[in-house]
Amino acid sequence: MITALAGGVGASKLLDGFRRAMPPEQLSVIVNTGDDIEMFGLYIAPDLDIVSYTLAGLVNPDLGWGINSDTFYCLDLLLRYEEQKRWFNLGDRDLATHIFRTHRLRQGARLSEITDQIRLTLGVESKILPMTDTHTPTTILTKNSEMHFQEYLVKHLAQPKVTGIRFENIETAEPAPGVAAALLETDAVVICPSNPLISIGPIMAVPGMRDLVKQTAAKVVVISSVVDGASLKGPTDQMLRDLGMEVSALQIAKLYQDIADMFVLDQRDEALRPEIEALGLQVVVTDTVMRDADKKRALAETILTALSA
């Protein structure tokens, strides 16, 4: 059994590799919900949807998000009504997911219940668990303003300098049903190559979550989200730099050294191996850049082999 902590496109690529390399029913995924946002009166859960569509084999392979070959007729007309410029894409079939989720939330269902219903409907055998049922949107602080993470990332193209990060309502949140069991009753915990600040950070900020990861008897493995001094996808490198941290795989290892046992380092950063091992982590060096389906599966198989050694 493998339990993955995930958020964003980098995580979905690795999860795609795991679904090809192992029985899907042996995989559970705890997903960041800090990206969740309301638009047009609908509750949008970007990371839950990326994971669901990926594990269902529906995700757009070129973008890493959304449904493959989706259309945008509904959004185009909505924006005409609202007299808005298009900055966040919601495909027509994707909108069905958001409408269904919002409808069920208004009926009183919990996000975890709805997520399970969606993954079963899509034929996903792996468990998909939101980190919490509490709405905990991520707010990005800049010099002159505050904004939801999606506005920072998509609307403003991650250009404003980040001065801080706040997870709203996090103090009242608790792990969603099934999360504790997924962490404590697994053979390994895999922290995907996601942004440690705004993808894994919100998961770890849920009260009790970091303690669960520390308490598990399972081996905890981290895959670096920084390769050769840069992030492959998203603003990880820029955010680390803005907040005064070094942009390196070593910095990623330091962020997780209190909970991790093993660190998967890209071969381009092999020179950092001694410093990461000095943190008390077992280091596995391999190619972590997942350019295609074969590379995704190869990385997943390398991780599984290292965990079984």
C-alpha cells in the first residue's frame, strides 16, 4: 500500500506513473485543497480534479489539467455575460464536475463524500482523499495586496513578489475522514514533487497532519520538486526565492527533514547527495524529469524498488 501527498501537475505526473506501475487499488492519495476557489457560484477544487482526471485517464496530456479534448462554449458565454476577460479555464465537461460538487455541498454533503462519489463514477480504483473537509483557501501576501493563490498563479502569472502565505481557517480544520488511516496503515508515504509551500504546505498545516506523518511506521519518501536549481512546473523556485530561501534540492530536503526517511534526487543534482545524506536521509539518485508516460512509470518503479529494498 502506498499513500501519496499530492497537489498540482508535478504530482499528477507521478501518480500517472504509479497507476501504470502498481495495482491502483493499493494507492491512496491525500490531496491539497488550499487551491479551492469559488467562481461563478461554483466550488472549484483544482487539485482534486487534476488527481481524479489523471487517475481516470481523462486528463489533458498536454496541459496536465482539465479533461482531454474538452470544449469551452459555456465559459465563453459566461464571460460575455459577466464582461470579464478569460483568466481561468473551465471546460464544458469539467463544469459538470463543479456543478455536481457544488450541488452536493449545498445539500449538506462533505467534500470527502463528494470526492469519493466522483472518483467512483469516473472508475478510479485508487482512494482520493481531500486533506480536510474544511474550506481552507490559500492566500498569497504581496507588498501591496493579498489574493487567492489561483489569482496569483493564473490571473497574475505568479509575477507579484510573495511576502507571505496564509491558510485561511486552518486552525479549525482537521484531517478528512480516512486520512489518518491512510497515513498510519500504509507501507509507504510518498510526498510527490509538488510545491512544498502551497501544495504540500497546506496539507501539513492541517492540525495533527504532520504528527500523523511522524507517527507512521511507514517509510516516508520525498521526491524533489527542484531540479538543477529550478522548478520544472509552477512557481516553486520564484516563491522560495521571494521568501529568502535557496532554490535547490537541498532546500527541499531541509523542509522535510523532520518527517522524511528517503529523498529522491535528480541525477543532475547528484553533487548535493552528501549534504542531503548529512541531514539523515537515504538518497536515491535517478532521472526525475517525467517527459512522457514511460518516464513517469520509470520514476514510479524506481521509487517502489527503493522502498522494497
